[in-house]
Amino acid sequence: MKLTRTVFLTVAVLSSLATASLARAEFYIGAQGGVTVPNKLSNVEGIDHDAGLKTSDLKLATSGLYGAKAGYFFRRFPWLGVEGDFYVSTPHLEQQPVTQRISNPITGQSIQVQNVQPGGHLHVYTAAVNIVVRYPGKRFQPYVGVGPGIAWARMSNLPTASSPSASASDSSPMLNVIVGGRFFLMKHLALFAEYKYNRSTFDFGNNVQFKGDYSANNFVGGIALHF
């Protein structure tokens, strides 16, 4: 009986604290869309049976972006918030001439060749949790944020020596940085625009067999409900 009362009291206190915390919070949800302008895929290297192969940076295509976000700002600290951010882009790999350096793991010698890199489809799904700091104005609120994320990338329809349509996927940690501002049309309705920068390293196995550093500049706009 004593244990039951203790558990009940603990749950009641935690519930009261959670309710009070939520009461002090300003929640929001939003839809977003925009454009992804990727940098070149850099530090490209072969893996597994392609180990020792290094390729010049690979150009990726500009693509559309869409997604959603949700978060809250604390009433006690109205300048501080936490935000969940999710978005999808398709910065496909373009067909392009490349320079490749092939090293012999036994002799240590290397040769350099000119080649053509075939194009392939690249889908990048980003989920991040950002710490956001804002100026809590009534109409206009500039803000900045940064946080860790997970990027799930899938390369497909890539012609290789082992397959006419190779595909592979990878999940990697990602850095997400945002700078933006929101303008309130009404008390609970706001438009926002922001720049997002993200960076990760993709390691494609299977029959794609290369890895590289990915980074992108994302220009986004959207609408959010605050309540």
C-alpha cells in the first residue's frame, strides 16, 4: 500500500510538472517548401572492392524541397525554443567528366585517368532537432538555430561496371543550421522564410561502392500555426 501511494504521488507530481511546462509553452506547426542548391559531393572515394579509387568532386543537381516542422518556445524564456525539422530533396547526380586516381595497394603506385561519371537518382531525407533562439517581437521574429540530425540518402538508377542500374542507401549523422525570420499575419498565423545549411557523409555500399561528403544550401519558405 505504501509503495502504491508513492508511485501514485510520483506520477501525479510528474504529470503536474509536465502540464505546467506545456502551459508555459508556445507551440507551432508548419509546412515548408523551397529549393536545395547542393555543393559538389567532395572527398569521393571507392569502398570495398573499389578501395584505392579516388574521384574528383561530383556535381549534384539543384532540386525542389518540401517538408514540415513543429516546435515550441518557452513562456518563461520566450527567446528560446526547440524545433523538430523534416524535409526531403532530390539533388540527383549529374552525368559529368571526372578525374580518377587509382592506387595499387601492393606497390603504392597510382595512375590518373579521365573518365565519365554516369548520372543517378539521389533522394535525401533529413530529420533534425534544432535549438532555436529568436527575437520575440509581436510581428516580426528573426531567429537562428542549430542541431543534430539524421540524413537518409538513397542512390538509384546508377550504371556501374557491376550493374546497369545500381542502388544503395545510407543513414548518417547530419549537422543542420538555420537562419530565418517569421512574420505574423494574425495572432496565430505566420509566414516564415529561412536558409538551412546541412552537412553529412554518405557511405554507399551494395553495388554503388563509393562514399563522399555531402553539403547543401536550402532556401525555404512556409506557413505556420502558433497556439
